[in-house]
Amino acid sequence: MIAELSGSENIKIRRRLGDLGFTEGQNVRLVRKSLLGKVYLIELRGYTLSVRKDILKAVLVK
């Protein structure tokens, strides 16, 4: 479950994550991690997203 979107230093990333469905209280599931650990497959709201690790640092999960 997403607890909070941080990353106030880059409002564009925070806004884009919100547009993709990353909102507080939303359930997420890690599907897979790339071999080098730089890209993650995240299941959210019934669809799967490929997101870079540096962008996911703005998402706090409970």
C-alpha cells in the first residue's frame, strides 16, 4: 500500500507518478526486478508498469 509520495525536489516526477495511478492508499505489488536492479515491474490498479529505481525512490510503501 502506498503511504506517501515524497520527492518534493522534483515536482514533475511526483505529478507524473500521480497521473500513472500512484496515489496514497493504493495497493501495489512488485512483479519483477531487472537483473541489474535498475528497473522494476510494478502491478498497480490492474496494469503493469516498468519504472526505474531512481523514480521509485519517491514512493513510500507500508
